[in-house]
Amino acid sequence: MSAKQPTIKEIAKRLNISISTVSRALHDHPSIGLRTKTRVKELASELMYEPNQAAIFFQQRKTFTIGVILPFLSEAFFSAAISGIEDVAGKNQYTVLLGQSRDDAEREKQIIDTMKKHRVDGLLISISKHTTSYEHFEMLKRSGIPLVFFDCIPNMPDIHYVACNMVSGTVQATSFLLKNGHRVIGLINGPEKLYASKQRKEGYQIAMSKHRLKYDPSLIVNSDLTKESNCEATRQLLLHKRKVTAIVTFNDYVALDAMQYAHDQNIDLNKDLCFVSYANLPLAQHLKYAPMASVEQHPYLQGQKAAEMLVELLGKKEDEKETPGSYKIIVDSQLMVYNI
Amino acid sequence: MSAKQPTIKEIAKRLNISISTVSRALHDHPSIGLRTKTRVKELASELMYEPNQAAIFFQQRKTFTIGVILPFLSEAFFSAAISGIEDVAGKNQYTVLLGQSRDDAEREKQIIDTMKKHRVDGLLISISKHTTSYEHFEMLKRSGIPLVFFDCIPNMPDIHYVACNMVSGTVQATSFLLKNGHRVIGLINGPEKLYASKQRKEGYQIAMSKHRLKYDPSLIVNSDLTKESNCEATRQLLLHKRKVTAIVTFNDYVALDAMQYAHDQNIDLNKDLCFVSYANLPLAQHLKYAPMASVEQHPYLQGQKAAEMLVELLGKKEDEKETPGSYKIIVDSQLMVYNI
DNA sequence: CCGGTAAACACAAACGTTTGCACAAAAAAT
DNA sequence: ATTTTTTGTGCAAACGTTTGTGTTTACCGG
């Protein structure tokens, strides 16, 4: 059946010309006569010749492959982000190698190894929330593999990244509640050490001071984002000495747990207790209890930007001169208010 | 900085031995003395030598890469499936190249081309719902690239695939409603030509005849799965001359639209009108109106099985002898009843 | 008619690895 | 002491391309 793939050599032999001539003919090299060019091209398409990319990758020391490592594709944010990545990758002749870390630092490291083995040209990473050591990232940098972080970025100097401005998003979210008359607003934040958590906290504080309200640290509770932890955090806020009338949650999933918990405590949602969160889940309209508003983080856009950045880095790699600076892009977040 | 990757040649030179010896030493070839073996290995790890996979891929005519093409990662089903795929791929030293067809036949074809260019060893495909021509699949087969379909499979002879038995799932779903006293049950099905639709229809009929009820074709309506179409289908069923008290829907997303529409018509859900569907969305518990039950299709398992099948095919490829038969695996579906 | 130039092509090296085969030295068998 | 076997290495080809540097032929102006 499948007569093994014809090679450039085969074509050369049949046409009684040299391999190099065939190669150049196929690439429209100027130093090849029109006659031979057409002869070569005709035979090539007749034999259904396709260049052996493996050989080319090898020869050019480039695989035209970019690795993408992220925690979970099941999170809407990431599946949207990877679509953005895929699109710009495809436009630039790159293809994407996928790896899910499942929020496991060990797995993440392992995936990085595999990707390195596979000689990806560059890497796009949203780090797992349990990644504490950045050794493997440094290692990659040392091997000269360009790295662009997105969404969840490590606390390292001189890295390229695109992230979302969660500060402004949180200011918007909190201000929205303040404008609606709420004065005692809780914040269920993520793990304390997470950069994303810091930003939310900062945004919360800014919004408060903007409205000349004094910042009450006890209104912020941290959750490790498990269902239990989310409920516990909600419980704490509900038990707060001041009557909390609104809560900003780390993301929509946290909001769901919190709202369910509150509902189970016979609290009238979106009346006695309002929620605002992050992510803008696509199913929001179908949810039993949806938050009043959610901060859109434009995952597709972030994916696009990150991929574009990487492609650019890969391009300039040829110039050999590494510009010492690092690229940073901050995508603005945006509060989406639901009218239910 | 990054002194360019050390090669096997470099090691050979430093140790004053031949390249082949180094290669064999690193592979624990029996014909290499213990002394040299350790010497080689020590220097290798000292230089942080890593084999150039690109060269190896080229040399072995194998990339240890499998391509995965599916419609949308944003659908929970597929993100679960790809996790299964990734897991078994990783266990077998394969890595996965991703492509989303977005239910666009043209895109699908293009992705296949790219993957072929990248010389993937094999392909895992869930075809787009708009794919009508199977020419590109045939072409792949002719080039000797093993192909395994999963979930959404084309109507072609001699293909390898793993799919879910939607017939039995539908029998279960319909029987569940019948047992709960419903007698006039509607079915909002997908596009008529889809294999998945045929199976659901068949299951519906079987359940009916099992319960000695006569099959009423007008109780089955087709939808193209857009929101409008879903609502229109619901409308038709609600206007049916017989009073429909339960509806089986093509999947959870259809159910959501249908339930919303019904609710807007002031119908008391899960009382005057019950729903059962497919997919078992993870967010089901948080939904405003969830179906009473949903058929679980075990996407992770399907992904696993499909990947395992492909890996096996890739393994036996070496024996060159193509066994003419084709592999088929049918995963059983299972009705999950929610207790709300 | 000669030197020069341009056009069209061929040669060969290189990319890094694996692997069949040949070969030497040492060990074992005769 | 000679032959055979074992053990350890080296040589070189092969995988399919690209590309720098020759080499040939033909044409041109002078």
C-alpha cells in the first residue's frame, strides 16, 4: 500500500539532477532555471512529495512546536486561553504541545522535562498553584528556551508574562457593591501567597479608601479553594460581628460554593447577601444562584497575547542578541454586570 | 550564557573514544565494558547531556507524538477526554499535539495537514459535526498513519474507534421516566444524520416497545443544537396534541435551553415537566434547573481507551504486518439520577 | 579571440543519533 | 602453542534536508 514517502533524493534521481537543485527548485531559489523548476515541481506533486519535517526540524534545530502547560483544561478560563494560543500558533506555523499540571508541582516539573526532551521552541506556562520552587524555570532559561507566563505567574525577576490586572477588576467589583449601598463587604480570597490573591486584596483596599471607608482586615478571609474551605470562609464572614451584606469571591467556583452555603443557612441571596466574583462562567445564566456581577479576565485575549509574545521572542532569537529587558503585558479586566 | 547543548560527539572527543561507543554506553548496551560505561555516564551527567530528540526522531522515523483533534475543549466532555488521553500518552512516552476543529470541516482538514507535516505517529479524532467528506481520513490511512476515532465517529468501513453506547443509555433514560409514571415522553434529538442521534432514537424506541407502548414519531423533534433551535424544538413538544410530561434531550446544554424556555412558559419544572439528558455536567448541582438525571458517557475513560488503542496500533506497526481487522470498543453509558 | 560575468547546476558538509559490521585484544578451550 | 570464543571498540553508513562553495557552459563587450 503506502509506498514509503518519496524524498527529495528520489526526485533528483528520476530527473537526473542533483539533490541540492531539487531542494532549491522547490524553494524557488533564484539560481535555478525556470525549466528545471517546473520539471521538479511537476514531478514533486505527481509523486505527492511532502518534505520530511522531522529532517527539517533536525537540520534547522527548530521544531516549530510550542509547549503549553496549564493546570486544568476543564476550567473554562484555560480552555478559552488555549484557543487563543492555538490560533496565533497556527497562524505562525507553530503547533502546540499540551500538558496539564493538575495543580501538581511535581507533574509540572515532569511535563517540562518531557517538553524539553521534545525540543519545543518555546513554552507558555500558567503555573500550578502549588508550585513553590522555580528551579525548573530557571533551568529552562539557562538552556535558552524562551518562556512566557500567563495568568498565574511566578514571583521571579526578569520574566516575560501576560497577566490580567486583577487590581482594577477588584476595584470595579468592590466599587459596584459600594455604589449599590453596601458598606460591610467581605472578601473570600485565594491562598495568601498567590499573586492573584495579593492583587485582589490590594484592589479591595483601594476601593475602600476611594470611598473613604476604613479598611477592616477581618473582612478578608483566605480559602484554599476547596469546597470545604470555601464554605468555612463563608461561615466566618456570616458570623462576623458586623453584618456583612455583600461578598467578593476569588472566582465563580468559590462564589457557587459560598452561595450554596449561604442559601442553606436560609439567607435570601442577592437581597440580604450579594455576591460579585471573577471568571464570568459561560453557564452563569443557567445557574441556580449567580453572582450579580463577575470580572471578565479575557482568557482568549490573554492566550493570544502570550502566544504572540512568544512568537516574537522566537523570531528575534535568530538575531542572537538577547535584549535584556523582559516583556510584560497587562490585560485589563472588566466587570460584567448580569441583569437577571 | 547557554553553552550550546553538548552532543554525543563532544563526549566522545573528550573521552577519546568513538561516538558509537558513547551511544551504546548510554543505552547500557551489553557489549560495552563497565569501566567505559561509567566514565561515559559520569561525563554525560556532568555536562548535563541530553539527547537531541529531534535527531533521534529523524533517525528512527518516529516522533513519539500523537495528534488529538476534537471540536471544542470548552465542552466538559472533551476536556475530560483529553485528560485521559494525556495520561496514557505520557505513560507510554508519547506527547500530545492539540487541535480544535471548532466543528468546522475546513479547519479540521487543515489541522490534519499540519499534523501530517509534523509527522505525528498517530491520530486521535472526534470528528466535527459538520464533517461530511471523509477524504482526508482516507488519505491518512493511505499514508500509513494510524487513526483512532472516539466519541463522534464517521460512517466509514474498517475504522478503529471507541464510542459510547448511546442506545443503552437512552433505554435507561427513557425507562427511568416510564417507571416514574410518564407515558408521553418527548425526545429532542440532535441533527438527524448524526450517528449519535440515530442511537438515541433507537434507544427511545426500544424502551417504548419494552414497556409495550406504541412509538409515536411526532414525539421526536430534531434540533441543530443552537439555542434557537433548542427552544423551537421545546415549543413544538409543548404544543403537542398529547400532553408531554417528560422530555429526553440530546445533551445537558440542550436541556438547559429547553428548561429555561419551559420555565418562561410558566411550567413547573420537574413536576409538570421532567427532563433527562446526557453528559452529566460537573456544574449540575449548581444549576438553576437541573435535569432529574443525566447519562454519563465516561469521557475520561473513552479518552484512555482510545489512546491505549492507538498506542497498541503504533506498537504493532513495527511488525509491519497489518492485521486487516479493526478495533472497536464500546463504552457503556450509565444513567446518573440526581437527588435534589 | 580573449577575458569576464552571469546563469544554472553539482558537490559535499553538516545537523546528532543509531546500528550492522569489522576488528583487535584478551580469555578460554583445545 | 594454536585455535576458538568472548569482550570491548571503532568505522562508516544511513536518516532527509539545507546551504556554502565549486564548476561548467554560454554569452557579452571589447
